[in-house]
Amino acid sequence: MNQQEMTDRIATGQGFIAALDQSGGSTPKALRGYGIEEGAWNGDDEMFALIHEMRSRIIESPCFGNGKVLGAILFEKTMDGTSGGKPVPDRLKERGIVPFLKVDKGLEDEANGVQFMKPMPDLESLLARARDKGVFGTKMRSVIKANDTAGIKAVVHQQFAEGARILAMGLMPILEPEYDIKSPDRAEGEKVLLEAIMEGLDALPEGQQVMLKLSIPAEAGLYRPAIEHPAVLRVVALSGGYSTEEACAELSKNPGMIASFSRGLLQDLRAGQSDEEFDATLGAAIDRIHAASIM
């Protein structure tokens, strides 16, 4: 797929984006969920080798290339690895899947009800390497914990500022100001978030587009104005701690949003499953998530 073909696939494809981007802090949890306990590896290199084996097994599973998965978000080490004997971004595109890269370096401590992204001084060099490997876009996450107007607007401003750096390097940014679904004031806070996002979209130079990755809103249909904004290529939803069934049920109430799930995609996969069991389990999750994304 060339750049235009990838853009068209993300903009109009009937499917969802898989999140395969667990990083250092969340990798042990992901491996435990996969049935591999912490005593099974010695050091980070072995840990990352195990998570790469899991991701490669997903990528190579027959159901993963059935057309329902539009894109996949990768951790940096996954981007640099191989699957099916080829560099991961090339293998994904060969299977009709658009590659994205997680670029944030984690979260700052909470202040004013939010967690900002840590500084990314080497972002441009990472983006240049990703672009050379054929990656289409990026993803970066910050978190909103409470309805603090100043905090929410500052987080969104940071997302758009970093997005401008990504656009300048020729890649498509997914902006992810996640609203914690456990927050008691989420319904009102998400309205503040939407207002801040719309201000950022309106300020983009004509012709530029971004993507948004948002928690499934407490008020169904809340993000319709962002979905319809000409500066938005696509709005995707994170599962945010919901189970597959819960996330799909909530997503189906929000036409125009498509899934970008991690836990919701991977929760029933286990290292001890046979290849046939693994593919059947992954395929069932893909079918559920795809159905919710095209409602």
C-alpha cells in the first residue's frame, strides 16, 4: 500500500485498528494476561522477546488478515522486529493492515486532574526512522482523571502541539487524550474535552488532518461533531479497561467511531493455545469488535 492507499483505507475502511503497543511498564501485565508469569524471563530483553512472539503470532494468524483489521499500532521494538520473515510494517501492509507507531514516552505525575505526556526531545529522529520503514502514522497518549477545565485544555493543547511536529514529518498523528472511564465526573468533563478538541481542530491549517483516539463517551454520540469535522481523518475508541463485551456494547451506541482496542482484542488469548485455538479465539474477538465498529 502506498500513502494514498493507506489514507483511503483508514478513512473509509469498514473495520477497526488493533492496539499492539504495550510498552515497558505494561508489558508484564500483558504477558500475564497471555498466560506467561514474570518468572518466565530474565531481564528486559527476554521479556520483550516474549511479547514480540505474542504479537507476531497475532500478525501471522490467518484471521488477522481477513480485511476486518484496518491498522495496527506498534511498540517501537515491534516496528524494528520481523514477522513472517519480513519487517513488521512491510508484513502488515502485505496483509492489508496500515502500520502506526506509539511514540509517547509515558506519563508525567498527575496535576490539575490530568497526566501530561513526558517530553519527547528525540521525536523527529524516531519519526524519520518510522517513515523510512513505511509507517503511516503515530499514536500518543495522555490521561484525564477529573473535570478540571484548565487541565483538560492544557492536555489537549499538548496533544495538538506534538501532533504538529508529527504532521511536519509527513506522518498521521493519532491524538489520544484518554478520559478515565472510572472518573465520577466523566460525563461533564467529556463535554469540556470535546470543546477543547474542536478548538484545536478549527485552528489546524487548511488541508491538514489528524486522527483522534478517545474513551467511549458516557453520553452516546457526544463526539459526532469531531467525527464530522473536515480536519479529522477518523475517530477511534479505546477500550479503557472495559471487557470485550462491554467495550463493544458501548461502542455500538456511537456511530462513526471505530475500535482501537488492546485488552478488548487480546483478553482471551493464551500462550498455551494450539494455533487453531488461538486463531479461533482471536477471530471471534475480531468479529465482535468489527461488528461494533460498523454499526
